[in-house]
Amino acid sequence: MGANISASSSIDAFIREFDLVTIGHEAEINEPIRCRMFGPWKDNSHDGTSAASIRFRPITVLDGSTVKGFLCPGVSVGANASVLRLSMVEEGSQIPNNITVKGNPAFIDNTAEIRSRGSEERGGFFHQTWWKFGLMKLLWLCVELYIFFAIFLAIEVTILADRLPKWRYE
């Protein structure tokens, strides 16, 4: 027993039942992994008591996969597959290789391949133009400071001019 986690994987989450988890090479995990699910209360008719049921099932994340959503027990994520943020993969689901899923419950995202292909052709939108946005933010900050100073000066000249002491020598 014990976890089967590759040393090259990136895990930024808590793994509760680590002995039921298998994580492949270069996999990225950003959400907690829980391999247990509580079921409904069951009545034991022979002794008159009731108790909650609990199920444990293994979770497998193969090589190069990215998990940013919630995985229910028994899920298998294929190689180079992605589970997008705020997605929930239902219990016992199997995500094929090179597939992106999103939503609650998770479904295959057909537009993910088109987006990734387009960004590779351009070299990535944010990779080329991030400095332009930073410069625009800096310029806008200067404009805001200039407007604030102009408003403050106008208030001082119009309203407070007669109340301030004369500072010039006569």
C-alpha cells in the first residue's frame, strides 16, 4: 500500500487517501483529491440501528495531465488530458487521452483544441503583448493623478482662496 506518485509531477493540493492515488509523470494537480464518497444512511433491520455508508475507489491521473477541477472517486484521467477549473468529473468516469473536459458534470470541450492551435500559431497573445498592457496601465495611472491634481487645484482656487491667509508680501 502507498501512493504511486511520480517525482516529476506537480501537486499543489491535499491528497486525503494517498494509498488509492496514482499520478503519472509531468502531471499537474491543483485541487484536493478525495477517494471516498459518503452514501445514504442504511438501516440495519437485524439490530435496529442505522449507519452511513462510505465507498473508497482509486483515482488515476496519467502522464502529462492537468487537473484543476474536482475528481470524484473512481475517476481515470488519460494521458495529456485536462480537467478545467470548476469542473466536476463524476464518479467512475474515464477521460480519454488528449481530451479537455469542463463543466459540472464534466463534458468534452470541443473548442479547446481550436484555441490551443490558434495561440501556438501567433506565439500566444499574452506572451507578445503583456508589456503593452502594462504600459497602458501606467499611462492611465498618470492621467488619473493629473485629473485628481487638477480637481484639487480648482477647489483650492475657487472655494478656499478667500479663507487662506495671504502668503505674498505687500
